[in-house]
Amino acid sequence: MATVIPVEISEKLALAEDAELGPSEERIDETTPPLGKPESPKRLWFQRSKQHNLDDIATQPSVYDNPDVAHQYKPRDDWENLHRFDPRARWTWREEIGVVRKIDWRIMTWTAIMFTAMELDRANLAQSLTDNFLYDMKMTTNDYNLGNTIYALCFLAGEFPAQLLAKWLGPDRWIPSQIVLFSVVSASQFALSGRPSFLVCRALLALLQGGFIPECVLYLSYFYKHHELTIRLGFFWAGMFLADIVAAIVAFGLLHMRGVEGRAGWRWLFLIEGLITGTVGLLSFVMMPPGPTQTASWSRGKHGWFTAREETIMVNRVIRDDPSKGTMHNRQPITPKLLWKSLTDIDLWPLYVLGLTFNIPTFSPQQYLSLSLRELGFDTFQTNLLSIPYLVLKIINMMALATLAEFTGQLAACASIFQIWCLPFLIYLEVVDTTKASKWLTWAMISLLLAAPLGHPVQVGWISRNSNTVRSRAVGAALYNMFLQAGVIISSNIYRADDAPLYRRGNAILIGILCLNLLLYVLAKAYYVWRNRVRERKWNAMTFEEKLVYLNDYQDAGNKRLDFRLAS
């Protein structure tokens, strides 16, 4: 949420019209250019252009418009965008909308493509199952579970090192390197020879892919306001599901290569998709600029992608929305002291706990989708194609949920819709004997379960909003993803071989976790409401002079400031 601007400051300046001014003092109406009408917090992302005259000023009020406090929020001297920082800069809605669309095209699109490439290498194991992967490798479903568990553990272990490397080297350097490295491992799965090599490759792949998602979230936060980021994260995760759709279609063709050179189809699948991902990684060195004012290069043009005017708009619109984005530069490492501060930030822990359990109700059924469809009697190619409809519906539902969250501002309530959606379908799988029911009905119920509106974009954007510092945003995104991977470990061991094929015990566990999740959302909402009320009471009890002393003395930092409100 936005930093609270002391009302008394504006009132004091407005009432000072007849006061005697010193030689270095000027009235606010003589020094500050006019500002735009504050945006309504309740709006749909695609309606912005309809709410304003395009030639009206779009610059939003911020702490930089109040001389008494503006210096407290000035970016650090080595901030990479400092040369474009100008509190007096003003621009129109026409200019801002044009800049945002350009960012969407130049930055957001390629970030989604990178995620799509990563997901190809992460998800193709599911497609390989339809081509008798387990039989060829002489493995069981428990070995498959072990592989998923090792993957999640190593992915979790790779989160912090990768995120810290990205913050030190810069996402534009580390992310492309990361993609190239894990594409090599992915392609090498062509030569898998048995259980040991399978487990080693899953571990290496996860270690190299760990941290990729929070790195991308941090990178996008350099370009977007908070309320814009949630929707863009929706498109970001849409890239993941688009990859799953593409993977199913590509697998349909590549798995037909079984027998070419005497090799199984799944071997060609791993090799060719690994090469595709490696190509995306190499292109990413060209397509990822370090930041809004650093797009000029030999590959992106001498003058870069944006004009000086566009850079001024990009920089000032973002930092006016969140002054904390100027507290670190994009190549600044996170020190152990800063890391510890972020790890012990209790105001983000309710979201970490949600990250542990919220996705479990669908993750176990999703991991077993291919095997379940084969057991229902669908062949290899039908199974791959039947995984597409739920992914299309999931993308639509996820984008609708992200839009609803921004429209209402009720992040906890909207994110919990995922759980409510899943409940009736899990109950169906628990009480109905799916081995005797119509296989098409069973496929439809599982598909609707997996199409639940994912709360990922809402919750990751929620962490970004409630961090209020760059270091907490970087560490928080990684820590949230670590809890998510811990949830994957749990998910990978709920469906067991001795519970097949109905998985009654597993589905009962999933229903229990779902009910726990609903309670956790209520508790998270209650916690943030309580924290805001306590801060509001303390803040309002201060006099104007006490507020200035508080701000000048830096008595609190980040999301602990009394003038900062936590989103809920």
C-alpha cells in the first residue's frame, strides 16, 4: 500500500500564504507544478484510458510534493536511475499509457517468454510419462515421487543463492546465464540410463532453476507500479500455462519420434526442448536491459528503446508510487545484515505460511494427471491433448482473479477463491469410484479441479506491496518460493502407490489441507487489519511536529514505518 502523506503538511503549506518567508523558502503553489487527479484504487486494468482525458496530467501526488518530508525519500546517490529522477516532472495520461504499453511489449513479453522456456524444461517430465518413461527406466511411481521430492528440495536450496547472485550481478546478467545452464542439463536427459541418472538430473535441473521466478518478479518491479505488477504477474504465470499447452502439442509430435535412431520418443522430447530453451537463454542476453534507463547497447541501439522523456516518465511514475525502490541500486548485493533483517520481517510471514500450503489441493492431482488418464484408458496422444483444455481455462480464471483482486483491493478474500473452487471437485474424487464412472466424466472433474484460479500473481504481488524495501522484496519473493517448494515436497508424497488407483487417503488429506488454507487466509487478513489499526492509532496521535521528527530521525524503516499501511 502507499505511504501515508501527512495531511497536516499540505494544510500547513496551503495556509502559509500570508506568512513571512525566508530567503530560501517559496510557497508550494509557486514552486510545485500542478498534479493529476488521484487515481481511483478500484478500477480494472483495461479501463484506465477511459477514466481520464488523455491530455490531463497523470502525475500522481506523492511524498516528493511536500518539502518538509521530500528529502527523507530521496533516492541514494548511486541509484542507477538518479539522472532521470525529477520530482517536478509532469506528464499526461497519453504519455503514460504509451510508455506502459511500450514496457509491456519490450519487457513483459520477453519475461513471459523466458518463463515459458523454463516451464518447457520443468514440465516435460509429465509428457514423458505418457511414452512409457517409467517402464523404459525400470522405475515405479514411488521413484517418480522421489524424483519430484528431490527436485523440490533442490529447487528450494537454489532459491536464495540464485536470488542473491541476481541482486549482486543484476537480473539481466544472471537470468540469461541461468537459462543456458539449465537448458544444458535438460537436453542431457536424452542420455538417461536409469534411476540414479534420473535423480541426479532432477537435482541439477532444480538447483539451476531455483530463484528464477523471484528474480523475474524483482526485475519487473523496476518497471511497474504495485497495482500494475499484480496483473503483469498474471500474464507472467499465463506464460507458464501457455508453455504447458505448447508442451502438450509439441509432445504430441515429438513422441511420435519413438524408434528414430532406435531411441524412445521421450528422449527426443528432452533433447529438442532443451535446445529450444538454450536458444531463448542466449537471446535473453540481448533482450534484457539492466533497468529503465539502461537500454542502450550494441544490440538494442545506440539510444536504447526509450527516449529521455520516456525514461523520465518511467522512473518518476514508479518511484512516486514506491519511494523505497530508490534505496538500492540494481547491482548492489544484499549483505548478511540486510538478509537477516528481511528474514526476520514478521509482517511477511503470514504470506510465507500461505505459500507453503495454498497450492497443495491441486498440485498432487496435477502431478498424477498423465498417469491417471492413462489408467482411465486414454492412449499416449489422447492424454497429452486432454491436458490442454484445463490449462486454457486456468489462464482465463487466473487473469480474472488477478483483475478482481485489483478491482476490489481484497487480496486475501480473492486469493481464497482458489480453495473454494477446489472443494467440490476434491469431494467428488473422494466419494466416487472413478474406476467405474465414465472416463470422460472423471476427466472433466479432474480438469475442472486443475482449472482453479491460481492465486500466485495475487500473493506474489501482495509480498511486493508489503515489503516496502528492495532488499525485503528480493528476499521475500525468494523465501515465499522456498515455502512453495516445501509445499511441493508435501504434495509429492500425498498420493502413494498403496493408495492407488482411487487415492482415497490422499484426497481426504487434500480436503483437510484445503480447510486449513481457508482458515489461514482469514488469519492473514485479520493480522494485517490489526497491524494497520495499531499504526493508524499511533500515527494519528502524533502532532504535526512529532510526525516530522519521526520522519527526520528514521525511527523505523521499510514496512515498519508508522506511515506505511500493509495490504490485505
